[in-house]
Amino acid sequence: MILNKDELSQHLGKRIEDLRGKISSKLFRKVIEVDNEIQETLGISLLDFIVREYHGNRGNIRGLARKCRLHYYSLYKLLEVCEIPIKTLAEVVNENWEIPGVRERHAKAVNEHWKILGVRERHAKAVRDARLDPKNRGKYYLRTIQGVRRDVGYAKSTWEANLMRIFVLCGRSYTTGEKVRVAIPEKYCGLFKDNVADLEIDFMVTDPRQRKKAYEIMSEKEKSEMGLAKLEMLAQQHPEIKMRYVTEEMYHRLKRRFKKRINANQNFCGWEEQGDNLRSNPIKYACLQEKE
């Protein structure tokens, strides 16, 4: 959460002495030392300086920690103890892109990097070597293999197809592509053209108690500034929908739990992965219409 100008004053005036007993004695002594220095040079307390820099001047935790001569984890601890709102990842990214010239410098740096002799070749080779390394077996998935599977119907990727098999195996009813509308707050106006946006949910699942849970595959959305903003707005504006994020780590946990059961169940084609999926083995996974 980013504080606006009116909210800043509510977090100013906090006393250093109130931190005694809430943080380690070593950190408390360091805070006192830095507070004295800032009082002498700027005439304000360390905590007021942190609030103004972090929320008023688009500061980030690591950069602000260097200014305060504190470890970034110690600064993070101070924010928590003092109940100063901590920005989300989407808010930090959004603030960075709003800084004049950042987009242009980033695009220029990327273009210049790719022009360096041999960079593209080395990058391509590194990706190929990683995929072929036996230690990485099972880590790389062809997630965008779209098509109709014989057992679960259409899926946009192997991840989606395997999640559908898990839901069916567990007796969960689900829908795909359901859209939920969210209102765009002022801080995200630069990302969206309109005042509202529709977020397409990967899976909307109904549990036995008729409660709705939204499952979002995060492999690509983690890299999308707009995707992160949408997910944050969905969680804030639709608290009745419980969000579940299928990250790489969670997907591998599901694989360890369900792969053998799905492969052993005659109602399913099998668990799709690299080397055994709709594209590489259509006879096993495709419906009759596709195999023709």
C-alpha cells in the first residue's frame, strides 16, 4: 500500500523510544545512532525520514536502507514494527516505470545488450544446455501446447491440462476463462486505458461447501506488471473469492502428489510433461477428431 499525501501525516511523529523491547537491543542502538545523525543534519527523526522518503519520494527499501546505513531486512523490520504500510511488488514496479526516462533507458540498455557480439548465441546455447542437463529433467515444460485433450477437453497448456485432471480426480467442479470485473484505482491509471478491467481467471473452482476459489497459473503473470496489478485488485475488491496461485513450486508439489494417481487412472490419458504431451504423443492425448 502506498500512502497518499493526506495519509502521510498519520504516520509521522512516531517515537524511537517506543521501539525499545520490540526490536533487538543491537538494532535499537543502531537506530538511536542513525536517528541522532539525521536529527543533526536534517532536523527530523529517523522514522519521519523513512516515511517521507519511502512513501513521499518513491523510495525503495534497499536504496533507503543504504541512506540510513541499515541492512534492508532491519529497515523492513522497522516498517513492520512501526506499522508503516509496505508497498506491494506491483506498486514498486509501477512507481519505477513512472520515473521520467526509466522506460527509455531500460529499452536502450536492452537493445544495446543484444547488439553485443555473441550475446544472442550464448543466451540460446545456455537455454539449450539447461534443458538438456539431466539435473534439470522435469523442470522445463512446454506450457503453451494448446489443443483438445481426449480426457479433459481444450486446454491452453500442459499445466492447465494437468490441473484439470487433478480437479476431476478430486471431484471438484470448475470453469475456465471466467471474467471478473475490477475498478482501476488512481495508482494504476497509467497501466489501463479505462476505469475498469476484466480479469480472466484460469480456473474458478467450487468446493463441497459451495465456496469459490480462483486458481491462477503464475508462471507468466509473475513477469507481467499489469497481471500483478489485476490480481492485487481482484483480491482487494472481491474478498469473497479465495485466490490460489499456482507457482512453479506449487505445481511441482501437485505433480509429486497426483502424477502417479493420474497415470494409473484409466479415465485419464496421463500426466503431460516434456517428452510426453499432446504435441509429442498425439496418439495418446488427442481426441479422435484431432488425430485424423
